Amino acid sequence: MTRFTKFLLVTVLALVVFVACDGPLASALLTVDTSRCVGCGECEEVCPYNAIEVIDGDAVINPSLCHQCNRCVEVCPEGAIY
Amino acid sequence: MKLFAILLLVGTVAFGINFEGYGQMNVVSDSINYGEGLHKWGQAGFRMEGSNWDVKLDVDRVSSGEGAVVPRFYRSHLDTQLEGRINFGGFTINPEIQITKHFDSTDVVLPLFLGEGYRNSALRPGLRLSYSLPGIFEISGRGLFWKKDVTALDSDNDTEWSEMTYGGDVLWHTPIGGYLAVAGISHQTKLETLDYDQNWSRVDVSAGYEPLHFPSNTFLTAEAEYSLYTGEDYTGASLPNRFTGRLRAVQNVARNVMFNITFSQAADFYEDETRFGPFQSAIRGQYKFGGWGNVPSSIVIGGQLTESAITTRLGELEGRISIYSGLSALVTGKLWYGPSSVVNTGGYRTREIIGGGLEFRMQNGLNTFVVYEREASTLSTNEVWGKIRGGLGFYPAQF
């Protein structure tokens, strides 16, 4: 596979995501970037719904309990939740 | 105690056991309200390691007040986690237990708006089994169980809150420099007294490609992941399936200058429509330069933009500049824009943090630091306050 083919594949993948979305509606399901999360537990402390646990050094959000109040986003010192 | 010390010494000498300990004590106070703003954090632990096993104990104690202009979220708790690991021929057995004791009964909103409760304590035993052929194939399975002591405020009854999660994953490193992975997780939340029983599960299918021969010291990873959800969110709506595409690049400009760039975009598939999922774009640059002894100097500058139902923007600067034999100057700076839970801020606020301090690391692992930070935040009026944090610790102490 040439470098150009790889670049093309990634570009097409990104375009498919953009085209497939109806927008501008945005999903409210939060995500944790595990490459940035340091497992400090501040999000777990702040969550009023008991919806976050730190497991193996990463925050894990329970999507059934999460009310999208975004307090975890506000306190995360690493910007790992969005 | 004497018997324990003797057994530890005999074990260490006779069976070649490594024993390593660490400890850290931090104190933070700010000028918003000195009394309530005092935040104490202590952490200690040890690790014993044999030829094919290890045992680790971590104890974490946090104590802090709440209140003042900006709500503080730290409360008081004591976390104790004990973890063991036994390896034999590629197999690993990993039992663990975590005990959390909350002080001053921290409050929590119960599911289905069934009132409020108080968190008193939690017990979490778990077990992981895994097998790996390094660099080729990995498979693992895991189960965790939570028993949470949460008292309902209205009735003063125990909610009998329990949670259980189990799952597994298979990862194959392909010979052409990529990977294929399948992971699954199932989670149950149950509050017996309130008749609440909710399940959700997720299956992730992901593939990644890491070209092995990229020019000019560039390391690129492209990942695609599809997550299939079952279950409902707090409103009773079905959880959407999610597709995520990610690109990560590490560029070494010189031997001591490195850039890390990430980009990701998700799409969420609801029953009747497709929505944009979270978008993230970030860059971080690091410059390392000489220092005294084993303490190197480094400056990290980074920025991040995220978009989902909310927007965040982050710019950050971190520096450690070695001054003299273990003594370093610390510099921190952060500019952050994001959601606000403080009333009358219009849902968003900006924080500007700038600070500096000193750190001293000794050859035997002992370290101490003190940092002063000034923070300004756009609340109903622009508020400015100072924060001082300091700590003392050692890592690692070997026996």
C-alpha cells in the first residue's frame, strides 16, 4: 500500500463520518480520552449521580446513570472528558 | 510488628523478593476561603515483587472542605486498594479488592429522580484472567462487583446499591504493523430498595494501523472503532451506537524536540438519526534540555479543542528548569474555556491560571515542592484568587 493510498483511505474515512451526520445536532454521550486521563479521580468525586468509577487508572462513565451535567468536564485537570 | 519485619527481611534475602515503597503528602489552600478551602491529600503504598508474582497496596486519603465562590468538589474519603498478580507461562491471574470509606457522608442524586442519598462506603472485589503471546495475541476476561453503602435521605434506609460488570477482549497484532481488537462489557446497576435495575452493554470492534516505515521520524497511528450499545440513558432513550475515527502522530523534530498531534471524530447512530459525536483536536510539543544530575529540564506547550454537546478549549504550559543539583524551578500556565456549574455564568466560563514554584529532589528518592498559582475566572464578575500547594514525598524507597 503506497503512502498516497493510506492518506486517501484516512481522508475518505473522515469524509464518510462528516457526510453521514445530519448535524448540527450533537450527541450528549460523553467520552473519556484514555490517552489523556491520569486517573486522579476528581471526576468521580464531583459526579452527583455516582456515574463514574476509576478503573485501572482510567475514568469510566456509566451511560445509564450519567445525566450529562458536565461537572466532570469542568473539573478534569487534563481535559480528558468531552 | 517485629515478627512481620523479620519475615519480610528473611523473605527478601532468601527468596529474592524486591520490596519497594512510596509516600506522598500534599496540602493545597486558596484565598477564596482559607478555612474551607484547605485540601489535604496523602498517598502511600508498597509493592512486593517475586520472580513471577507481585502484590501492591495503595492507600489514598483525601480531606477537604466545600463552599465559597467556586464550588469545590473534593470531599473526604479513604481508599485502600490491594492487588495481586501471578504469572505462569503467558497466563496472568490478577485478583484485587478496593475499599472506600467516605467521611461526612457525601451526597448523591439517586437514579430515576428518586431523591437524594448519602455515600457512606463501597467495597469492590474483582478478578482478571489473561493470556498473552507478546507482540502477537492477547486475550483477557474480567469481572468486578461493587457493594455501595448508600443511604436514601427521605427514608433513611439503605438503598442496597450494587453494580456488576464483566467483559473481555481479544487483541491481535497483525504482521503488517496493525491490530484488530474485539472487546465486550456488560454492566448492571441495581438498587434493591428502590426497585431500580438497569443494564447496559457495549461491544467494540476496532482496527488500527501503525506504518512501520514512515519517513522523517514520524510515527503515525490510524484507528477506527465501532461501538455497539444496548441499554438506555437516564431519560429512558436507547443508547446510540458510535463510530470513532482517530489519528495520532508523533513527530520528532530533533533529538530533544517532539510534537504529539491527535485528531478524532465520532458519529453517533440513534434510532432515527445520526448525530455528530465528540470531536477532538490536540497538539503538544515538548522540549528537553540539560539539567543537573538526574533531573532533566523540560518545557511542554499544548493546546486542545473539543466539540460535543459542549465546547472546551485548553492551552497549557508546563516547565521544569533544573537550577542546581536537584533543585528545579517549576512554571505552570493554563487557559481554559468550558462548561460552568457556577450560577450566573451563562453555562460557560474562562479560567486563567499562572504560577511558579520550586521543587527539590534528593538522590534517595525524597522530594518536596511548593507552587503558588494565581487564578482568574469569569464568574458573574471576574474573580481572582491565589492558591498555594506544597508536598513532601519519597519514591521509590527500596529495601
